[in-house]
Amino acid sequence: MKKTLKNQIETFKKAFLQYPGPLFDSFFVDDDIATIIRHTPHKRTSIFTPLVTLQAFIFQVLGADGSCKQAVAGVLADRLGNGQAANSVNTGAYCKARQRLPLAPLKDSATNVGARLHRQSAKAWKWHGHNVVMADGTTVQMPDTPENQAVFPQQTTQKPGLGLPIARMVALISLATGSIIDYSLGPCQGKQTGESSLLSPLLSALSPGDLLLADRYYCTFAIIALLQAMGIPVLFQIHANKKVDFRQGQQLGAKDHCVNWVKPKRKPVWMTAEAYADLPDTITVREFSVKGVVYTTTLLSAKTYPKTAVALFYRERWKVELDFRALKTDMGMELLRCKRPDAVKKEIAVYFLAYNIIRGNLAQAALRHDKVPRQLSFKSAVQLLAQASRQVVALTGVLLRNVVQAVVKAMASTAIGQQQRKSQPRAIKRRPKPYPLLMSPRQQACSTL
């Protein structure tokens, strides 16, 4: 790697509190960044080089405003602070530079950061030695353009012009660090767009030592059989429609037994006939009931894993909902901004990259100060990083180390305690604004005024 490029990458990483030295092992490695640069066509004389564009894009999705104008203003402030000529505040050049960023390296960088954090989890953050991975799905909406509607069509129950394009995604999220290990994206409706179908290509991201924790939607024969073959245990809640007879199988205790599941005759839509035929005819799972809720797991030892302790641990699955809340509500990902599907996919990749960078800083703060990452405030970390980044970039040597240590210590001080799902009514206090819903496309409604 050329010295000039290496210096640019080091400056870029300093903005996210990553720098060469003995303080931490970097979770955002140079090779990931260099790959993005190599695959991005650009001119050396351009203001919006790949790294300038990517840094502005990351802080754009982290910012409260989230607009391109804010991102360009940030670049202007950086250039003036470095004694460089001011750039135009017109957003055209920046938006074109974003379009040149390559999707595949962006996604790889985001997931590589998340997987690296997951693999480096401290022993104290694991459960019975298992590095727990949570799986869940969510949806995001985007601007109503013909291009977005063609790839991510709106719900069929909505009239044309009244709905927004909507995409479904499924993500694997580390319970220990909160990082996104991998994700898949698809339309919200249609064949092979369900959460099980979107989960299937993600299973290869799991490795021995992991444990998959998910809700009842993923509790299927095919998923459990595939993961058993990979040596990965699972813990699911059983779907309410499935009948469980605790009188059968090997008894482990009251409403606790091991039983054989028989392979269904009908294969899942996301599997080929050959792959389904290769699955075993039966699998052995453990079923148990605690307070009327039935769970299934491939952790078969009742002595090592008592059912009450396992059921209590299952409540940790709620943290994946909090992670999606951080992404969609705190970071504003619930409604994307890009007007074309290829740009939407890049925007999602940058959201996940920014999210994983914050999770990485929290993990480093927790490791250095003997904390647990899940007990540190995500939103406070975003605020600290946004305020400190521009000052950190200009520093070197001992001063840089001292400032980074101080910011990391501040992140470690933002304790939020043990979060558990609160029993509250699904209602809001604030009244909605007294505006009616659009009953016709906006352009048509404007013509009637």
C-alpha cells in the first residue's frame, strides 16, 4: 500500500477513534477501506474523493438532520479547518460522488466490522461459553419513485400513489457487542421474500461456538437441521400452532423432554429439492415449557442448561428489537432518502457501517473499563463521536492518544443498566396532528385545490 494512501486511511480512521497504536486492535481494517477506494472511479483533483465522500456519508446518517446539505457543510468545515479552499455548498457533486461508491465493498466493510467485533467478544460477554447471535427481521420505507416501486413495491392493500415502497431485511446481530454480522434485503411481498427465505443465505456467516437466538418465526425443521449439521445450537420459542405432547420422548423433568422431529414432506420455498433431500429424516430437539410458554432448543442437557435459566435467558432476545429501534428511530433509518434502488442499497450499507462503528467504539470502551457493551448508551456514543471527530483528526502522538482515551472513558461512563422488556400499554400519550390521510395521489390532490 502506497504511503500517501496509507496516510489518508489513517486520517479517515482517526475520525472514528481508530488509530495505529497499542490502545486497541482496530475493528475497521485498512484492507476494507482500500477495497472501497480501488473500486470507486474518481479524479485525484476531485474534492469528493472516495474517503471524503464515505466519511461525509457516514456522518450524514449519524446526524440528526441527515440531509446532503449537512454533509456538504461538514466537508466545508473540514477543508477550512485544514487551510484548504472552500468547496461549494451545492450538493450535486457530493450526490454524484455517493453514486460512484461501490455497493459490494460497502456491504462487505459493514459486515466485516460487525463479524470482527463478534469474534473478538470477551469471555465475560458470552453465555455458557456461547457467542450468541440473534436473528430478526424488520422493514424500511423509502421515497415513492417509479424506480423504487419497481424493486421494492408498496403494500398491495394500498392504492397506487398513496403508499411508500417498502423493503424487508433480516439481520444477524451479536448479543455481546450489538454489531450486525450480516444481513439480507428483499421486497416485502412476493415469493421467497419471507424472513426464513432471507435468513437462509445468512447461515454461512455463523461458525462453531455461536448460538442462534430467534423468535418462533424461525423455528422450522429445515433451519434447525442445517444449523445442527454446522454444529451450531439454537434456542427458539415454539410457534403457537405446533402441538407439543410432553408425554412422548425422553423425559428430562416436568414439561421438559427430548423428542425427534420428523422431516415434513413439503420443502421450504427457499430450499432446492436436492438440498432438502440431503437433510436427515429426523432431528433430536429439546422442548420445555416455562410459565405456559413453550421453547425448543438443541441444548439437550437439562443439568447444564436448566429450563428456567434457559427461559430467562431467552428474554435477552428482546435486545434485537432495541437494536432495530436504535437504527430506525435514533439514526433515522425508518424512512430512507435515496430515490433509486441501487442508491437505497448503498444507503442501508452505510447505515449498518456507521452503526457497527459506534458498536465497535462501545465494545472497546467496555473492554478497557471492565464494562459490558450492552450496558452503555448507544445514543450517547453517537453524540460523543460526532462532537470529537473533527478535533481528533488534527491530532497526533501523545495528544491524540490522550484525547481518544478521554472520549472512550466518557463512553464507558454512560451506563444504562440492565435493560429488560417493560410491560407497558401499546399506546402513546401525545395526540396526532389533526390532518386527514391522503385518499388520492398528492399531485392529483393538489390539482383539486
